[in-house]
Amino acid sequence: MTDFDDRLNVSWWALRIGLGVGPIITGIDKYFNKLTDWGMYLSPMATKVVPVSATTFMHIVGVVEIVAGLIVLSRWTKVGSYLVTFWLLGIAANLLTTGMFYDLAIRDVEIALGGFALSQLTAARERKATVREETASDKKDHLRVNLNGDVQGGTLKGAKPPVPDTATSS
């Protein structure tokens, strides 16, 4: 895609808001367990490996999710969307090792694909913005008119190039 279609902005915004706000909400809920009991999704393998309690680990997970969501909503959307993508793939791997929650693992992989799509849309959007800036800069540089009205570096339509003064004074 060489040119970002302005109609894709709706998709970009939907993904950006969803993948930004969602992790913030779930990250905050890691401290309150109102949406669900997050500890039940932690794999027994993970509880053996992590040197902290399941609750403390889920609090750390919450901080990571909040930070990832904020990065998606910031000017670093592309980086944040990659972070959310890999984070969700890690969560899916954790869910698979529980021996249950396969449906949630698949859902997280699908959401991770949305994160990847957001990163690609953001890259295309940034590329278009860069091209616009370069085009505007090229147009500015192509034609410079000094305060005397002399054209430098190009010509105005219908304007004659300046004639050098050949008369010499004696």
C-alpha cells in the first residue's frame, strides 16, 4: 500500500482505541478482580517459575497492561501495538498450558492479529504523513521569492526570470 486511504482512519481509530483502552481497563482490574478472578487464568507452570505469589504477579501483569495501553494511545502507537500483540500471544501461550481456556487462547490470538493490523496501518499512516511533509517541503524549496520579488530556484507561472544588470556606471 503506497498511499494511505483516508477511509482507513476509521479502522485505525477503532483498533487504536480498542487496543489502548482494553489493556488499561483489564490492567486496572488486576487489582480489583471485578471483571473476573484473574489468578485462575495463571498457568500452574507459571506459578512454579515466578518467584512471587500469583496475586503479586497479576499486579505486575496489570502494570504492564496499563503501560502497553498508554503506549498504544500515545504517539508511539506502532510500538505499543507490537507490544500488545506479543503480550497477547504470551497470554495465549499461558492459557494453553493451563490445559483449559482454549477458547480464550484463540480469542487472544485473534486480538493479537488486530494489534498487528494496527501496527501495519500505523506504519502506512506514518509513511503518508512523511510523504506529505516531504512534498510540502519540496514545493517550498522549489520556489523561493526574495523580498525584492526576484524568483530564486524556480519560476513563477507567467513570470520572466530576472535579467542581470549589464549596464556599468562610469
